Amino acid sequence: MKLYNNLINEIKEKLSSSKTLPKGNSLDVNNKNSVIFLSDSAFELGGSQKPCVSSLAVSNDIVFSNSVHLLGDDLNQIKTDSPFSKFVFIQIENFENEQETFNKIKELEALRYHLSVDGFMTRASALNMREQIRVSKKAIKSGVAFADYGQTLLNEYLKFDYVKSAEIYFVTNFDEFEKLDSVAKKISQTTSALNHIFDNVMFDCSTCNLKEICDEVDGLKELHLKTVKK
């Protein structure tokens, strides 16, 4: 799956000034989202209508460094609701069947909806690409940092047997959001186009609202035509 390659490289270039975090401690996880009441919350990443975007993209041939990166303040420096972005890039096996590849993408995306990390409560929406995270006072008091949270997520992605490598980027710097948002939208639109293709949605390309992204992303329109012929 090379459809996301250019978008991944564009995001990584825009985040080139981010710092690579040291390997963090893995936090406790479970499959039921924990509830953190407002009175127990230190702040919310992406809360109070702050800019917020979450995105995941995969590649077969880009090798990632199994590392966590941060651009902006770390958790111990944040005192109130903050802007927040999270980008997850994953190298997966090269499946011959495109439908199987897309199924794996959906499986990886689903992780954020059912994975609960101790001290963090996630509210995610694929529709508007937001992922707001409420952070508990207890977690901040115990010294939990983005390195720990990111390492925990990284470990969970690497548990999938078809995942070969990954990188996670966190952004809390408000000034970066405008230039990141447009690329994140293209990643989301690419995934939406794939969803149309593999759900066998037949449409006239000239009237489809995804035409622009199909024209822009190399291989997307060709994949659609190939699938229709089947």
C-alpha cells in the first residue's frame, strides 16, 4: 500500500523540528475506555474547542524507527486544555490482496476506539478527525509523559503480526496546526475513497466528491478501476 507514501513524507517533513523522545515506560491498558471525571482531570488535549486532529497512515515500503516524537509542550508543561495532534505511521506487510490490506487498515484504526491507557480517557471521532484526550491529575502527579503514553500505544500497534514498524508524532504547538490539518484531511479522504472502493460503491467519477483526492493520490483511481473490473 503506497497510496499514503507522499502524504506520510509531507507530514514528516512538516514535523522535522520535532524531538525524538526517549523510550518511555509502558502504562497499563485495557479494552474498555476508562472514565475520568472533570474533577479528576488535569486538562484535556484538544478540549475547549482547541485545534485537534488525529490521523493514521500505512505503507508497505517506508521503514519507521519504532519511536515517539513531540513538537510542543510535554504533559508536565501543560496547565490547561491544549491544542493536540496525533499522527501514527505504520509499516505493514505487503499483502497481494488490496481488500485484505484495507481490512488491516480498518483494524489498526479501530484500536484507538477500544484501547484504554491508564490515566487517559479518549474521545475519538473519525468523521471530523478529532481525538480528544482527558488526562488525569493522578497521571500528571506520577510524572507520566508523552514518552510513556506514546510507548504504550507503539507497543500495542507492534503486537499485530502484520505490523513491521511504526512511528507516533504528538503535536501541542498551536502554530503548526494550519499546515498539518490540510494534509491530515487528505489522509482521511484517501481512507474514505478506499472505503468506497472496497464497499463496491459504484459512482460517476465526474460527480463524486472524492474525485479531487483520487486525481491527486497516485494509484487511487487505478485501484478503483481495477476493483470495478473484478
